[in-house]
Amino acid sequence: MAVDYCIIGSRLKQARLKSGLTQQEMAEKTNLSVAFISRIERGTSHINLKRLSEFCSILNISEGYILNGVSDEDDKYLYNEFNDILKKCSPEKQKLIYKLSKVIAEDDE
């Protein structure tokens, strides 16, 4: 799966706007230029993981949300991940995963 920097940039921009920060303020907090912040948000410049982590810390969001659009604060954030795992499993393994999950879920009751 290829990294889509346009989507990552768009999510970072949305998070920045939601936080009430301008590109100038973000640039000051990260010691980057406004032009580079703009290029990241447009997806024309790539952001490395260290810088992504810094942005997420400033914006108070998870890296997971920026990378895959799912927040770990959402009750259903693992839904797609479980579906992906199940799709890769044989029917026998799917049944086993179901049985194990059921036993674990019943422990919470």
C-alpha cells in the first residue's frame, strides 16, 4: 500500500485548522518555513515519521488518524483492521478467531 501524501497533508491541514493554528504559527512551532508547511499540506512535500510525530503532538492528534483516517478514540477504530485480518484468513482460522473473540468478550460480562 503506497503512502498518499495528499491525504496525509489534507488531514494535517484539517487538524491544524481545527486547532485554530495558522500555517505561520505551525511554522514557528516546528522551525519550518510557511512554504514547507504549505507543501506538506498539499502533499507535494513528503513528511517523515519524526516530523509527523512532532506535528501530531502539537495538534494533539494520533499518528494513526493522520496515516489511516481512524482515531483510536473512536469505539470502532479497529473494525477495518479486524476485517483486513479476517479477509486474509482461511474459513477455519476465521472460525477460530471468532471463538476466541467470543470467549474474551464473555469474560467482560
